[in-house]
Amino acid sequence: MEQATINKSIRLSEHFTLGEVTKCSHTEIYNIPSHVAIENLKRICTWLEALRFRYNQRYVSPPKLGGVRGGLNSGKYSAPSDHPAHPGSPPDSGGDDVTEEPIIINSGYRSPELNKKVGGAPTSNHLTGCAVDIRVAGIEQALRYAVILMDYADETKQDYDELLIERSPHGNYWVHFAVRPKENRRKTTFIIK
């Protein structure tokens, strides 16, 4: 029987595509989310858009000369002067280029087979499209991401299920972030594996 495929270029939000939140290095594994999981991924992408905007606003300085135009999360781009980079953002100052850092997803939705293959928990939020693992350059960036997400939760009076800063035995850090449709626990912790 032939397996279904998905259009990975479908946008779940302004800067995030279905391909980004379903990618996996195990190409032999069927990793296609249900419609419900896609709705959950859209919900989490709303948070990722806020994280991306706020992180760039606080920590990434505009370039002094030139820039690259585009619009995908995977690169730098310049927002047109008549279209703010994010709702509620200040207008672009005279069309000058704005440098923005992307949010890179290491892992998003996982099928049961993929989750088992990578050693995920049997009740992982990844199985329902409610979680993403976000790549960070180190502990400082992980902490900044965590603070932004907690502040966003407080300001919008929304809750998240899990906000975990994780570290591998090799010293690599990432942020695991999960938002469920309901019954979010606001579990915040630091985990060393």
C-alpha cells in the first residue's frame, strides 16, 4: 500500500511551515500528522511567532549595511515599510533592512513509530503535535527563550503545558515547549540527560 504524503510548504503561521515542524532524519518512518495534530501545531506556531518577534526585538540588532530579502523562518529578511514584521510591531523606519534570527525547530510532531525510534516518552506531547524542541546556541539563549515564553504567557493570560530547558550528555541545549488545547500544567524545569 502506498503511503500518503503532505505538502511540507504549507504555512502554519507567517514564518513556520508544516515541513519545519514534521521534519525527521529517519526518512524510512511515516511521519504525517492528523488534522487534529496540525491544528495543535498551528496553536504552538502562534507562540513561536511571538518568541521569534520578541527575541529579535530585544536581542538582534539591525545591520549597518544591506540585508537579504525573503520571508521564510529559515533566513534573514527585511520587512517592507508598509507591513510590520509582526502585528503590533512598530513600523519599519524608512525601509531600512531589519536583520532577524530564525527560530529553528529540531523536532515537532512525531508519529508513534518515530517517537519510539528517538526514545521519546510514551505520553509525549510530540505525539499530538503539541510540542516542539527548539535549537539554541547555548544556555544563555535557552534562558532568554524561556523568559520570553513565560512573559508572553503572563501577558496574554494563556498557559503552556511544558517549558523545559534540556541538555544532552554531550552538552547541547534545547528548549522543549508544549501547549495543549486544554489542561496545561505550566511545568517549567531544567533537565540534564
